[in-house]
Amino acid sequence: MVLTAPVRVVNDLELPAPGRYEIDPGHSTVGFEARHLMVTKVRGNFQQFSGAIEVGETYEDSRVAVEIDAASIDSGNRERDNHLRTSDFLGVPDYPQLTFESRAVRTERGKPVVDGDLTIRGVTRPVTLACEFEGGVVDPWGEERIAFTGSTQINREDWGMTWNVPMDGSKLLVSKDIKIVIDVQAVRAS
């Protein structure tokens, strides 16, 4: 029998029960998507990350913080991943962590939105994640779990990742715009 985790309705919006929820990396994904040759999409993710969601009485009272191990990048191609770890992109030896910390959580058109600071290569810039609360559940072991999805798009050059190869016309080998897509499942901390 699956029990439903406490989900409240606040200002006509579903919201998990207040508390601290630790991100479960085994059931979550921090992914990205870029264009290669400007015609195909290359997708990947980070294999190691941690973080927490502090759910408040309202979305506006909530917070999010995440740390990502930059070396754990995985695009399905070892040669490309090794290049992404160099100073051309993530600069892993000098900048081993990517971080995200919320500045504000709000709602827009009935959906949660997280405004925060994304730090890559020691550069911190504001980003906005459009999110969706996917629901809550009590798992078979009695743990309360919640799930959110979110996405945003960044220009990688804003974080100093300017390496590229020009091609015919105005095309580039790798897109400047990177889509970030997250699927997070988190467990209420005891």
C-alpha cells in the first residue's frame, strides 16, 4: 500500500509539507543539452551532486542549495568529457565544484520559480529556474519524498567558457546556449 505524503494547498498551489528535504542523487538528474555543429543535440549529466530543499510555509519562504562535482560530467563520450573538464570549459582542476543557491522562490502563472546564483569556474551569475512540483509520496520504508523538475537556459560564455571552432557562415562547432534540465527527488531529513 502506497501512502501519500502530506501535500498542502496554499494560495491555490500544491506545496509539500514544510521541512528540510535532502536531494536523493540516486533518483535525481542534473542534466544539460548543447548543440553540436548547430544541427544535433548532445545531452549529458553530472553523476555526483548533493543538496537540500528547505520547504517553508509558502513557496516564498522556501530555499534550495546544490553542489555539483564538476569532474563527474558524463556526456556518453570519454574524449568529449575529458575536454569538458579542461580549462576550455569547466576547468575542473581549479574549479572542482559548481554550485546553485536560491535567492528567492516565487510563483509565476501557478508554478514555482527559483531565482538563484549559479557558480561555474568561480563566476557567479543569476539564473531563473522554471519549476514544476511533481508531487509527494511516502515510500514503502516510510520516508516522505517530494519531486520537482526544473529548467533554464544559460549562455556558457557568461561563465568564461568561450572555447569554440568557427564554421562556414556564422555557425559554431558548439552552441553558446546550454539548456539545463533537472529532475529532483528529495527525502525529508530526520
